[in-house]
Amino acid sequence: MTITKENSIIGFVGTGVMGKSMAGHLLRAGFQVLVFNRTKARTEDLLQLGAVWQDTVGELAARSKVIITMVGYPKDVEEIYFGKDGIINNAKSGSYLVDMTTSAPALAKKIYDKALAKGMHTLDAPVSGGDIGAKEARLAIMVGGDVDVFEALVPIFNLIGKNVVLQGKAGAGQHTKMCNQIAIASNMIGVCEAMAYAKAAGLNPESVLKSIESGAAGSFSLTNLAPRMLANNFSPGFYVKHFIKDMTIALESAKAMGLLTPGLELAKSLYDKLAEQGEENSGTQALIKLYLQEDTK
């Protein structure tokens, strides 16, 4: 079965910085979308686009063919899927469950096993691209699960992303996202140090950025987040607190595999320090503040 707007109602749980834009693309494509969020006010724009509010996750699950979740932490995923009023206990057999939260690979496998026992189909499909990628429908989507389920949901993924890859069985999407976050973690340190160096050398950081972003040093963080750093714009495209969560999952997974990750450990220690200074709700680009503090000493 291929999911289309004619044969499926989509339930969307979690309409924050990323989820709001993702659900909006589904609505604009003509899908009927039911929404639930812990803070109802964050669904207002979607309701104006035609989304239908649901009072509980269970109510949403019972009425949807496809249920997409995009929440904050693994504990939230656990509650949403396994609680008495959760998805597993309320969705119908044959439903498609897609967790797009960045979460633990082991939890993705648990959801797969529990859902399969009830005749439901699941994918773990975390994304990368931040608020910009979500708004512009060009997220990278890393998917774990069965091939036939993936193929049925490709039309949905293509509405919100541009780089959609099935990485393997259940949990593979989450493992791939950990690779993504590990690469970003050390890169963010490099971006901050480069900008701090430019300032210390008396250069114009904006001019330096123009020279280096298109060369070998180029990266998403350098092109998209360094300008925010230089403009003192620390609003969250991706929260510091959520990045710390992701790095914690990655460190735990790496430890379980016996893998050494010193760069990741350093990055997490710096972000922990940043959070302790009250920046947990800032965007990840706020890491530059640690370096600017050093400049003033």
C-alpha cells in the first residue's frame, strides 16, 4: 500500500520548531492532518491551515492511518508510545507509526517489536537540517525499518525532505542520526574557534566567513550557524538541551560498542558548561559565547 491523501489520515504529535513546519507541508499537500501537542497554542498556525486538534495522543492514534511523532526526549517517546493513552494501545492494526524524534536505537527496536506484535508497521526516521531544512522541506531523513513499509511512506517523506535513505532494519535510522550528531559536535567546536580566532586576529569575521565557507572548511554549521553567531542571534533552530540529549545517546551507544569518541566527549562537556550558564534553550550556535567570554578575560 502506498500512502496517499485519498486513503490516509495523518496524525502528527509534536509541533515544535521542527514539527510545525513538517506538519504544515503535509497540510499544504492536501493531507488531512490531526495534531496533538502538549502546548495547544503551538498548533494554532496549523489549525488555521486546516489541521484538526485532538485532545489526547490515544484519540489521535485511533483516528489516524499514519502517526508521526516529533517530540523532545526518549522519555517522551516512551510515554507517547507505551502509555495507557499511548499509540501502541490505541492505534489500529495496519497503522503506520513513524518516530522522527532523535532517540535511542534500542528504543526504536522496542517500538518495532511491540508494534509488530499488534499488526502495526513502524519506522524510525530522525531528521537533520534544523529549522531551515524543516521550513524549506529539504531535511535529510535517515530511516530504519522494513523495505515495504519504507516504500509505502516515501511519498510522505518526499514532502518534507530531499535526502531520504533507508539505512537498514529498525534502529538503523537512529544509529545514522548518531553519526550525524557526532560529526556536527566536533564541527561546531571548529566553527566557534575559527570565528573567535578571526576576531582575535583583528579580522572582519564576516569577510573571513565569505572566504572559507566555500572551501575545504565548508559545512552546514559554517554556512548557516556562523552568520547567526556573528549577528548575536541565538534563537533556536535546534536547542542546546536537545543537542546535549543527542550527544548523551551517542556516547552511551558508542560505549556499548566499545568505541572511543574523545571529540564527542569534549563537545558534550562544552555544551554542558553552556547549559549550566542558562543557555539550554538557546540554539546550538550559542556555543560561541564560551569563546567570547574567554576573549574578555
